Amino acid sequence: MYHPSNTRAIYIGSVKSAFLFLVSVAIWAQSTEVKEIRFVFDPSPRVRPGESVAVQAQAWGDAIDKEGNRKQGRLRETAAMKVSPGQGAVSKPYRFQGKDEGKFVGSGSGGAGIFQSLSGQFTDKDTVLYTAPMQPGRYRIQAEKGQIRGQAEIEVTPSAPSNRPAENQDFSKEPDDNPYRRLAEKWAPFIAQETWWQPKADVPTRFDFDGDWTGDNNWENGDTGTSQAYVYYAAVETSTHWFLHYNFFHPRDYSDNCIFGTCHENDNEGVILTVRKDGSEFGRLELMETLAHNNVYSFANEPRIKKGAHNIDGKIEFKDGHPIVFIEAGGHGALGSDSSHSLYSASGDDFKTGTGMTFVYRGSAERARNGEDRNVGYDLISIEQTWWPRARQGGAKTFDAEYTYQPFGGRPGAGTKYMGSFLGRKHGANKAKPFWGWHDEKTRKGKVLNTGQWALDPAYAITKNVTYPSDLPVDLNYTYNPFLGVSQAPAPVATAPAAEPAQVPDSAPAGIVLPTEGTCQLEALIDGSVIINVRGASAVYEVQAGQPEKEASIGCNGEPPAKNLRVFEARKTRGRGQLKVLDRPSPANGFTARLQVDDPNRGADRYVVVIRWGL
């Protein structure tokens, strides 16, 4: 502990494994009520390099009661904490999460939280998360209230106990043959992710980060699942544009006081990029729209785009050719970095009010060292090949809350049923949405864009949210949008013209093109050898050796018809054993594909097989 000559340091005691210290109190003005600042460390002022510790700064001094009597004790006053450059980093303030006895005297100014919540916890935001430097040593944290200042010492040493729970999942690189993958990589955003007192919960990751596709255990598994960084993507296409969806999934939407719906299990917000086909390989980014708490914000890269139902909230800023997205801590709303609400400075590469991480697309899912890391690599995951098949088959334990899509403006897809939420129960049921369940409060209330329409029908949505000049056409007819049933083969990423729409029988809904190409995804726990008979959108397993399959599911974005197929491919994207195609669909076998999976090891392994077909 550091003891300068003009300060005093006294060991006070412990509060549920937290150590309380009074350090470096300098009294600059006798007229103030605050006389000293005491620090609480949870769990300890000894921390490993790069790890974190909670630090509470308590104000103590004199208070005058309503009868005019002076009393001494803890005050409802909040001291501002900071560190000098090179001394580590501190988050924005939050309510202390350990046991707090309170026992305040007087009323004080108290900032935003001078009352007890319904949970019985004091709501004063008097705590920060201190993140240690990577270099061992002794470092100082400072606190100030008026003219009263204090400082405490933190020892950073590899011999300190680790504060991080061990992770029980590690995901390797998985194949992705989505034809829009290269386009999604080109425009994959640079992510400026603010962090708070649960920095791991602020890492964008995958839904099955905990090793399963069950939604209502993600909160409790948040500490032990992987912290590898992932972003989900999807693409739809018209003759004039590509629309790229990027979804940022977090297992927890958290706060420092989880009451009145301020927290919930699972969180998924994101952005849609509008990319014009200009004759180049990857087009030109014109517009970025972001979602933050059921509100859409618009950021333009084309100055002639003007406001519509929404204002233009700023310009698109870039980092190494990639659009910058700011994501807030806790609630994870997404904004352009040029927004007045963004807490990230692109020019300074820093977070204005606390700590944060930045993520860049590298094609590999890396782990952040701590909540202040920079340029952590993330990988992309296809929504069309993962979430979408599960949602179409009824959701199982991943999705819930089916709703009927009713777009405004006579747009296609009316009457289609979608699983509108991720299954979640902790702190609130089904609060997080896949993109086809998103809505914007303003345009839904104004009957411009209904639930799901902003993301399901982005070509139409941009003509309502903003105003395009007449010489920048926007085609409203999709050449590829599997989420609205338009699933014919997509055009190459380069400049080849879009394919002609397939003929629509009289029985097909207006505006929907029947699929001539699609994918099916099978998933099961397999222990031994099985033959999988796939016909249409159904799969039947024949056990050859070992145990019966478990948790088997199949989802298709277009049912393979009973016709001769020009294309039939089956690829294993997960599982340790071998996959063989024994028989393609044909009239001779009743258009039934036969696949064999041989798992050589003891115990079941989870297999994912993707089938691609085309007429």
C-alpha cells in the first residue's frame, strides 16, 4: 500500500470478501460535509494482469439533520474516480454489486440514486470496474468529491487469484458456403463496443456460445460459455442493391439494477447496410441503418439522401474501409459512430466516458483479453444457415412467440408466420428478437412499417425511412430474399445481371417467387453410425451401429421438390466423424437422399449437415 507523507491509510475491515481501505484523504475545505473517501475492493486490491476488480468509493463526513444537529457517518455522495495514463482503466460508474450495509446519515445530494430500489439495494452509482494493465506493478486509482481527494493502491501480480470463471466451450473455424459471404466480409463493420461492469456480457458472440441451442439457459451460462467474438449476417438482393444484415447477439442485456424490465436474457440488435450495385465487384455503400431499443437511426454515405420518416442522424465513418458501428454496454443498442449518442471517438480511437473494446473482421473468432482490448478479430456466421432453418421448423428451444407478419403498403409476405423472439425467461420472457421480429416504434405507430418489415423488406423500408434523389433508383422487387420466400439462385457478387424471376403459379401468394434453389440443415447428436433418409423437408434416421440419434432437427429455406435436381450437395459443417452421400434424390428412390454419418469415438457428438439443392 502506498503511504505518502501527507496522507494516512487505515485498514477498516471486510464486506463479504471485499476489503475496505481509507487512503490519501486531503481536506482542502473545512466547510464541505465530505471529510474523507474510503475505498472498497471486491474481491481484493490484488489482481492479475489484464483482469478486473470492482472499486467503490464511499464518501464519509458530517451531515446536518432536520433539527440542525451535526452527525458523522457515511454520506449519500458520489465521488468521481479516475486513473492517470498508464495506470489501467476504469469503466463508467455503476451501483455496487456486493453487499452494501448503507447506514447513511443525512440526505446529501446523492446524484441520481439516493433511494433504495424495490430490490432493497442502494442505487448510488459509486463504483467502477478497474481493469489492470498487462504489466505487473503497483498502480493507483483516484477519487474526488469537491475538494476532497483520495487515492488507493492496486497490486497487479500474476500470483493474485483469477477473477475469471473458466470457459467450457471453444469453437473452431466452420465452413460457410453462403454465396454472399465475400460481400459480407467486404463490408463487415468495425465494432466499437462500450463495456461496463460485465465486460464479457458485452462481447458479441454466437447463440450457442454455451454449447447448446437452448435460449432460456443463456443468462446462467454467460460466465462459462465462450467469449469468442462472432457477428451474424444475412443478405437480400434486388436489381439495384444488396442489403446486408449484421446482427450482434449478446447472451445478457444487463443493468446494475435489474428492475422494471431493465434486464433480460439474450439480446440481439444490429444494422442494415444498403449497398448500390455500381458495376464494381462489391458496390458502393450508400446508407447504414441501425437499431437501438426499437428505434431505427439512419446514417448516410451519399449526401443527396435526405430525411424521410427518419432524420439523417449522421454520416458513416470508416475504419480501414469498414463502416464503424458503436454498441452501447449493457443494453447493446447500435448506432453509427457519428451519432450524437455515440460514446466512441473514431478520430481518437477511445471511449468518451469509460471503457470499451473494438472488434475487426478477421475470419477468426478471437477472445478479448479484457474490457479495454483493441482490434479483436471476429468471425461471421450465416443467419440463413443457422437461425433461419431452426425458426422455420418451429423454434424448438431456440425461438418462441410466433406472430403473423402483416406488412403495410400492400407488400409481399402478408400472413406468413414467423417465430418472433428468442426463447428467454430470465428477468423477462422473450425480450430479444431475431431481425425478422424487429420493429421501429416511430414507423410502426405511424403505420408505415409494421413489425418485422424494416428488416424483412429493406428495399421498401429505405424508401420510407429516407428520401432518395430521382436519379438513384431503388428497385422494390427482390431477386433473392429467402426470408420472404424469394429463394432463386443469387447473382454472383460481381456485376452479372440479376436472374429473371421464376414463373409464379396461380396458387402462389402475390409477390412471392417459388424457390428453385435452397438449403436444408440437419442437426443431431450421433453416437455410432447412422443412415439419414432425406425426402423433402423430412429426415428419418436408421441406426447401423451405436445409439439412436438424439435432438434431431431439420430446417429448410425451401422444400426440395420431387423432381430431378441439377444440383445436390451435402456438407458436414460440424461433427468429428465422416459424412458420405450414398444416394442422390431420383425417381428410382422416390426422390430420397441417403446420407451416412460414421462417428468413430465413444460418446455422442453434435453433427450439423447442410444440404444444397437446385433445379
